[in-house]
Amino acid sequence: MATNVKKMKPIWFFVGVILQVMGGLIFGISLYDWIAGVESRTVLANLHPGVWWGGLMSLAGFVFELKNINASIE
Amino acid sequence: MQAIGLHGVDWAIILFYFAFIIGLGFYLKKYTKSEDDFFLAGRRNSSWVAGLAFLSANLGALELLGMTGNTFKYGMFVAHFYWIGAVPAMLFLGIFMMPFYYSGRIKSVPGYLKLRFDEKTRVLNGFSFALMTLLVSGINLYAMALVLHTFVGWNWDVSMWASAITVAVYVTLSGLMSAIFTEIIQFFLIWFGLFLVSILGIVEIGSLSEIMHRVPEAFSKLWSTSGDPTQNGMMVTWGGIVLGLGFVLSFGYWTTDFLVVQRAFSAKNLRSARMTPIIASFFKMAVPFIVIIAGLLALVLSKDPNSGFALMTDAGKTNYDSALPMLIARYFPRGLVGLGITALLAGFMAGQAGNISAFNTVWTYDIYHSVINRKASPKHLLWMGRVATVAGIIISVATAYWAKSMPTIMDYMQAIFSWVNAPLFATMLLGMFVKWITPNGAFWGLIAGMGSSFAMYLAVKFQWISTSLITFSKVASDMAANFWRAWWAWLICFVVTIVVSLFTKKKPDEELVGLVKGLTRETALEKPVWYKRPAFYAVLSLVIFVLLNIYFW
């Protein structure tokens, strides 16, 4: 398209960024709570869902970023 | 009483989301130079981008909260909204209707009505759509503020203004493209933010079959209790489900509502546009794995006195919408709570952006350019689109305050949907597949359909007539009455359109090429190898749809 000379990053790259940052925050605070023994009153807190779910989000975000770091759309 | 408390990390996640989407709006503004960029996202989207946006435009937070609460009340019957109430219509749009929409290079659904029929039909639909969109947008804004106030304890005015201003900023900057970007981000946040509720619930109860085992039998069945309305919580027969929800309401919404169809118009070519609703159908079928499981889970837990779980109550009345927030509060530690709230916020704001981006397009092309300023230049139309965005947000906020002062207008929401969409589907169906349907037939059919829908709603509400006259059964819920009213409005529009068309002047065939079945050159349709054809994926989707219905019969 003539009006858009500079190429735009695809949405998947931005999805990667937001998942990685949010996942990283959740993973970090949940890991801290686990190691520091911070007590949580939520059900199934013993499974530390924040650690593995935050980690999974962060990993998914990383994959999206990696696959689209050099990608662009017209 | 508020359900959910927030920690610093939760606030960090929420504030990061706000900053991120505003930043995205500024980034995308660099690529928004023309009216096509602003109103149709430059027609450069792949089928995956358009498909996920198509689904997400409908996947609002109100729907997630409401449908989870409805599952608590009605059980598995709610899955009808996601399966028979969506999938056949989406596939029909992709396979049969999209070639007529896309080939005309139109910018809006009313734009199709102008080409196929005439200006007055376009303006009638443009005005009714704009009115419906702004009302829905304002009522959603009010509901969002109410939800955040109830569950998180946020100030009503602050949460409403903060989200309205954020949406106004990024939609004004880059139009449909930023709306689509935020819808896709919303899609991922909703799955990552809320699917974990279902996973943890299944872990706590033991298995999915154990959850099904613990709910009343009628709550775990999809069709087997639909023969007798007294045997299912929704008090509806299979006839109401199939004709009202599965046919008229579903097809009326998914094939004619510009809010969702606009996403397909942004696709880069006809194949991508046809694939848009087909890809969305696979994900639509998966949404019950969030809402239905969460609703049934809340029901199982609330029946177990040892679980310590209960829904919130307002003045002694159960608040069913609190099912999902109460489950978030039950399972999510800090950090995850922020993600869950952000998912709901994203759902609200993306829904708001979707409404506003559809409104600014219809206002600019189908009302302003068509009625007020026919000579407007493309640059002027781009400017008008931005003005309409800000004006649309201001009207939405005013509507939200109106809703706050008069909460009964929430009751009219369903009436608004069947008022506009159900008759329009009859007009579109006849317009696309019957070439002798005339402009006057379409116009008067729409007037009759819309008028009768509204009249039936008022007649039942104020008890001028008995509901059983519409629903064919002695017992019927409001939802059952909605299904049946939509069916009658569709039928009245269908019959009046045909009858008037028999006596009025039709358009010449050469003006209908590309717009009507039988007058469209088949060579215009792409024929890739079989496994790349939209029809292949539509059949695949249909097979999964049938299997799900059989499994949960």
C-alpha cells in the first residue's frame, strides 16, 4: 500500500509482549510467595498456580515474540 | 460487600494493560493515513487476525459474567448460545453470504442495502443500527462500572470515565485497526485469565464427569429435556431453540450485525474474508469450556455446605453474575487476580471499542455521507470518523448515566437486538438469494418486521396479550419469549417483503451483478486446492458441532 511505506509489526508480536510481561510479573510474585512462605487463603494454594500459569504465559509470550520479531505486514 | 481484594502486583498488571493499549493506539496512528485505514483497517488483515477479532467483538465481559450466571440458573442449556446459536450462522456467513458482501467492496452492511436495494433502506438500517449500537455501548459502560464497583469496590464514575477516555483515545487515533488489535489481545487475556478457573475447579472437584454427576440431571443435558418446557430451567421447547435462537436470532446477529461483520470486511482478500467467521466458529465452540464449566462448578460448590462457597446477594436476591468473580476470588492468588480483572476489563473495553468503531463507520458513510454531505472528500470523511468516535463515546457516557438513573432500561436490551437484527436477516436472505425482491419490498418488510417486534415486546410486557400466544406453551421464561418474538418478527418481515415485491418495480439485473445469487460470476470465487478451501474447514467445524451436540445430548 503506497500510503504505508514503513512496515508495521504484526499483532502477534504485541500479543507476545503483553503475555510475557504479565506472565513474568505473575511468575515472579508467585515464586517469591512460594519461597518466602507467604500464606495464601485461596483454595488449592498448595499447587502454586501462579508459578506454573505465569510461567506458561511468559513462555507463550516469548514464543510469539521470537516468531514475529522480524516479521512485518504491508 | 466486594468479592475481590487487589494487591500492588494486581494494580501493576492492570495499569500496564491501560498503558499498553494506549501506546498501541499511538503506534498504529503512524499507519492510519487514509479513510480505508481508519474504517477498514486498510483491508490488510489475515483470516486469523480477522477471525479472532470477529469472535472477540462478541466475547464481552458482560457475556462472560452473564452466561456463567445463566449456567448456574439453567445448566447446560446455555451452551445452545455458543453452539446452535452461533456455529451454523457463522458457517453460513462464510460460505454463502460473504462473497456478496465482499465482492461489492462495500464499507458497511447498510452499504450493501444501498447497492442491492436503495438509499432509503440503507438510511433506515443505518439509523436503527447507530441507535442500537450507542444504546448497547452506553448500557455496557454502565454495566461495566457496576460490575467493577460491586466486585472490586472501584468508584463508579472513575472506572467508567477511565475506560471511556482510554477507548476514545485509541479508537480516535487509529480506528478499526486499534479496535481489532485490542480485541485480539482481549482474546488471549480472556483465555489466560479465565480458563484457569475451570482447570482449578476440575482439579478441586476431581474430574469433569464428577462435576456433571453432581449437578441435577436436567442441568447436564443439552437436548433431551427440550421436549417439555417444564423439564428444563429455561422453560423453552426445542422449537423455540431451533427457530428462535438457532435460526433467527443467531443468523440475524452473526450474518447482519455490522459490529462483527466489519471484522471480515477488513480481511485482505475474499478467501480470508470467507475464512474469518469459519475460524471464529472453532473458538466459539470452545468458549463453554470457560463459562459452562465455571457456572456448573459454582453450582456444585454452592450445594456443598463444606465448600464455603456462596454467590453474592443484593438485598436478599442472589446475584448470579457474581459466579465468575467469586470463583476468581476462591482460586486466584495475587498476580492472577490482577490478570483475571484485566481480562474482564479488556472484555469490556474491547466491546466498547467494537461498538464505537462500527458506529463511526455507519455514521460517516451511511448517514453523514449519504444524507448530510454527499460531496465530502476522503480526507473530510476521515476527519468525520474521528469526530464521530468522540461523539459516540460522549453519547455512550450520557446513556450510561441515564441507565444509572433508570435501571429498568436494562430490560430493553434483548428487545433492541431482536428489533433490529431479526427482521434484517429476512431482508438480507431474500436480497442475496432472490433476484426479484424489490427495493420497496425490502423497505416495507423491514418496517413491518421492526414494528411488529417492538409491538410484541410492549404487548407482552404490559400484558395486553398473553405470552403463550407467541410461545405456543403455557409456561415460558423471558428468554423463551425473546426467541419466539424474534422468529415472528423475522417471519413478518419475510412475508411482507415478498408480498410487496410482487407488486412493485424490481431493479434491472445488470445493477445486481455481484450482489445476488445467480447473477454473480462464479469465476470471481477463488478455487484453491481442497484442503485450503473455506468449505473444507466449514465441514470440519460442522462435524465438531454435531459431535458436541450428540455427546451432551
